[in-house]
Amino acid sequence: MSAIKKHEAVKHTDALMDAQDFWERNNKKVIIAFIAIVAIAGGYFGYKYLYRLPEEKKGVEAIAKAQQYFATDSLQLALNGDGRNAGFLKVISKYSGTPSGNLAKLYAGEVYLKLGDFNNALKYLKDFDANGSVQTQALVYGMMGDALSELKKNEEALENYKKAATTFEKNQALSSEYLFRAASLYEVMGKNKEAIELFQQLKDKFPRTERGFAAEKYLGKLGATE
């Protein structure tokens, strides 16, 4: 055997011995670490497939009847259930953390708004997560503006109306409606300058909408027509 080959063989043997020595010294730690990784991964997939997904499915089934009651304006039944089927409040508490539990907050906020319970409307609307849906978020801002306006919290109401009007301008009907409400609230507050500014925006930005078409009349009423 040549000197080079002998040297390589010695290096190979040394490497094997080092690896063997490392394993003998650390095998328990390696095994424990491997078991921990498997347990964590198993726990995640177990949580997802054995708990999370079935829970989400139950939430979808639970909210369905409440949605039906809401669609027919049976607001108390939609909110509190009918004794056999859960209402939105039960879905919120029982399926917290699921999409249905979150959606129930939006419904509950709107139900309370329709019932005239404006503080509870705000409570649930603020807690609702639109999950990146700007159109839904614009609607939530608008409903919060309505609740705050009814509570005579006019500055906060204006802030939310303006957000509702600008968050998703592609929906011109929605945006123009809340811009109109902001302008009208300014008028009620006696802030005619601000009202004129928003009615003019309404006319310029959304001329093809019902509210945009009517803006000219309100500008005339405030003495702002050309």
C-alpha cells in the first residue's frame, strides 16, 4: 500500500472513530432531540387535523341557523338562538378562534346596531377581524360610524365614516354612501365649510352614484353652487 493510500485509510479510520465516539457520547441527546421534533410535528398535525379542522366544521354548522334567522330579520333568534340551535353569541363563545366565531362577531355587531344597542354593536364590530378584506373592513367602519353617531360621539363617527368612504373606493355605492353620511353629519354639527367640502368630493368622485347625483342639491342648500 502506498504512503498516500495508507494516510487516507488512517484519516478514514480516524473519522469513523470520531463519529463513533460522538455517537457514544451524544446518542441519548440526539434521540431525545429527534423524539422532540417528531412530537412537535405530530402535535401540530394532530391539533390541525384532529381538533382544529373538525372544530371549524362544527362552527360552520352552528352558525348556519343563526344566519338564516338574520336573513329573515328574526334578530333575537339570530343573536340568542332558539333553544336547539345556537345564536351568534353562543357561536362566538363556543367557537372562539375559528372563522365562524369571528364571522359571528360581525353579525352580532350588525344585529345590535339594528336593535339600537349601540355600545354592544361597537364592542363586537371592534373585535371582528376582516382578515385583509378591504371591502368588509369598509363596511365595518361604516357601521361603527353609525353606532358612534347614534351615541353622539360625532368626531369618532366622522373618522369612521371617512375610513369607510376611502378604504375600498372600487365599491362606489358603499363609498359614496358613507361620504354622504360624513358630509351630512358635518352639516348637522353646523360645520358647513367641512360639509361643503365633502359634498363637493362626493359630486366629483362619485358622480354616477345616487348620492353623488344628489350632492348638487345639498351644495345648493348650503349656498355652495356656482
